[in-house]
Amino acid sequence: MNINEPTENSNVLEASSKIEVDYQLKIKLQSAFNKGLSHFRQQVKAPKKNGHVGYKTKSGGKNYDYVLLEDLIKAIDEGLKDTGLAWYQDCETANGVVRVRTIVTHENGYSKSSSWMEFKTSGNPQDAGSAMTYAKRYSLGTTFGVSSEADDDGQQATKAAPSKTQNGTKRPADRATTDQMTELTKLFKQTSEVTNGSLANVQKYYLGQFNVSNISQLTKLQADEIITVVKRKLNGGNKK
């Protein structure tokens, strides 16, 4: 045997060595990516909710404020300064369905993509355009963990304030009922199926707006607010 000819074992060792090098490089690139995200979270500022929408319910009318897409983009772009990160979105429209996903890239070449966000529309250009704007905002906000969704205009917040007992101490707000928690669980599951996102991320997103980690920690009013918002989106949330 010619000593200069590679043996089968040497080829295996070379392949194993390459895999190890590639793995170590991936870990290094991912570490820099995560460091950039951490820097972003430290300096990003919550955008103001300059969008307004009102709609009727059985109990009357409700008004909500939300973050406009352009304000969300501005807040995220400012938060990304000096992080080495950037982002862009893939958008598709076909057969009345709009699809959006957000891709976050690092200057070293590493990148991560969100799940596709899909919404069905009536098919006319105006509805498709509104749904696309909504999908862009929702995907961008959830990818970077920046809240952009509907919030009450202060009237509901006033109602949510704990009442006082006769001795002047504050009475704790009533917790969400079993029926509300069951309905929220069902709605979160439906949302994850519609958006192709994980159930855990959907739940974390909505509960995070009230600074709780479990449905059982919600008050009745908070649970009602989330139920209303999620139902509105599932039933054609093509409003900005």
C-alpha cells in the first residue's frame, strides 16, 4: 500500500474533524447572535400606542390603542443600534391568504427565522393590504418580544382598579373563572394553529402584557380583555 494514499479510517477522521469544527463555529456565531439580542433587550424602548380602534360588544363599546407598524419599526431599529443585528421580512399573498415571517440576521452571517404568520382574507386588495400590515406588525413584535397589540384606552384600566373595603384597604380583584381559563386555553391553541406558532409562545405573548406567566394569575377583567382581543383576531383580525 502506498503510504501517501488516504485510508478509509483517515477519511472518517477528517470528516469527524470537519463536523466538530463546523459545530464549534456554529456555537460561536450563535453566541454572538444571542449577545446582540441581549443588548437589544437592554436598550429597546416600548413604542407609544398611537393607533386607535373602537368596536361594539354586547355590554357596550370598547376602545383600544395599539402600536402602528411604522412606530414599531422605528422602536426596533433604534433598539438594534450597535448590536450587530438587522432584520427583514418575507411576505407572500396567494389565494386570499397572506403570509409573513421575520428573519433576524447578525453581521457575522448567523440568522434565525420566525414561523410563518398566515391570515385568510376575503381576497380583495384592501383586505389583503390590511391583513399584510397586521401580519407584519404581529410577526415583528412577537419576534423581538415588543408588544404592539391592542390595549385598553384607560377606561377599562379604571374599572380594573381594586375597590376598597369599608376600612379603606384595597380589595383584591377577582381572579379569572374556570370557564374563562378554559376558553383562553382553547383560544391560545387555535391561535397557535392559525399562526403556525408554538402554543407556549402564544400564551407567553398575551399573558406577558399583564406581567403574569400563568392563566390562573389573571383577573376576571384581564381574562375578558384577552378573550375579546383574541376572538377578534381569529374572526378576521385584518384591522391594523
